[in-house]
Amino acid sequence: MNRPLTANECRVLECLADEGALFKDIGPTLGISINTAKRTALNAYRKLGAKNRWRAVDRHRRLRGHICQHLRLEREREAAI
């Protein structure tokens, strides 16, 4: 993986991993369009070298602590407010 996942990519993968949600559910949950959710997931799959959601979710689970730097920093900032 050349680039870390963005915060949005991590959020979409977490929805897929934790809830097994469909894109039609993920978009409104995260306040983004369904197409944006799909595109974001595809970008994450590419970065993770995964060909489908299940492989991406598996890889994300194994690497979660290492690849979601942006999301972790954002959560720390929110907690500090």
C-alpha cells in the first residue's frame, strides 16, 4: 500500500466491516451520496490491493491500527474539544 487510507475510506470500510452495510445504507449514515460511498470504497480497495469488499474488510481489520492515521487523528481532535 503506497498511500494511507483517508478518513472517509476508513469510515466506509468500518461500516462494511462492522455492520456489513450496503452502500445504500452507508451513504446516508455517513452523510454522503451512495455513489460517493461506492467510489470511496473502490479507492480503498485499490489502496489495499483488494478485488472485493470482503478482502478489503479482512485486510482493513488486520491493518486497522496502521492505516487509518487520519481517522485516529481526527478522533483525537474531536475528543479534545
